[in-house]
Amino acid sequence: MKNCLVIDLDRCSGCDGCIAACKHENSVDLGVYYNRVPAIGPTGTFPDIEMYWRPMQCQQCVNPGCIEVCPTGASYRDEETGVVLVNADECIGCETCISGCPYNVRTLNPNTNVVEKCTLCFQRRNDADGWEPACVHNCCTGARYFGDLDDPESSASKAIAAAGEENCYHLPDENGLEPSTVYILSYAKWQEGLDDITTTRYEK
């Protein structure tokens, strides 16, 4: 089971609505972020200049470095859903898991001394209307999808199929972590800046 996000960078407008939705849903403290939306670019030569945004959150890796290095077992994977989580009661704030994650998507909350991260709104998994992270539900451009990549009927899998696997990528993976989050990026449209951002092709 690979519950994760699929994000269409061709549609993302950089509005930061996903950040606001995440903070509201998860009561995220000031200065702590589960999700960031950095701008990429501009690239090209005037007047042919392009720019886009690449949301960054936990990549839900198949082989998470954060879990491997955590000395207390606070970082773990939920057996039922496959989601990488942090047990606040077992976290000692040593930040070892932060060093074990190359994507800079974990934050030490200075108020609680506990490391926090995107949980894919794990607390919503039993909603009667279905499990959907707040960032997906509130994305005003429809750039975010969520689901099990092992299920061809999930919205995440359908988004990949519609875009074409040749336009789907993972973040660079130099450590064999196998990030699950998929980014859709039209190669023909963004060719000039592509190699600096998403270099690992999506493979089913």
C-alpha cells in the first residue's frame, strides 16, 4: 500500500492555500510547517521565461531514512495504511530523524520539543466521506490528488494515468529511500528547468 500525494505542478499556482489548510486542520504552531511551496525559477531567457511552484512535504518514502535513524522508534510506519508518522510520546527531540531526511520536511516544534511533519491528515482516515488530506480538499486549482498508488482506481493513480507516466517524477533519490510522492510536470512545457528539480522518473 502506497498512500501518498500526487501533485500536478502544471496546475499549482503557488497560492499557499495548502499551507493554510494544513495549519488549520492540524493546529500547527507558529513557525512550524508540514508543507512548503517554494517557487522554482524563473528559467529561460527573456521574453521566454517560465516559473512554477513545487510543494514540499513528507515524501512517504518506501525506505524512510527518518525511521532508520530514529533512536527511540518515535518515527514509524503505520502498518495498516503505510503512512510514515511520529509518535509524540516517544520523541525526545534529538533531531536525528531530521538529519536522516534529505528533503527538509521535518520541523522540531520549539514549544513541545517534538519533531513534526505531514501526516497526510491521518486523523481523517475514518471520515464517512472518505480519507482526504485538508491540502487536497482545499486546493483551489485542483492540483493535488491523494490515494493508494497500488490501487489503479484511486484518484492518485488516475491522475498519473491521465498525465502519462512520461510526465511523472519523484524527487532526486541519492540514498535509495524511494520517495512515493509523485509530481506531474509536462516535459515539453518545463524542459529547461526540469533536470534541476525532478530527476527520477516515476515507475509503477
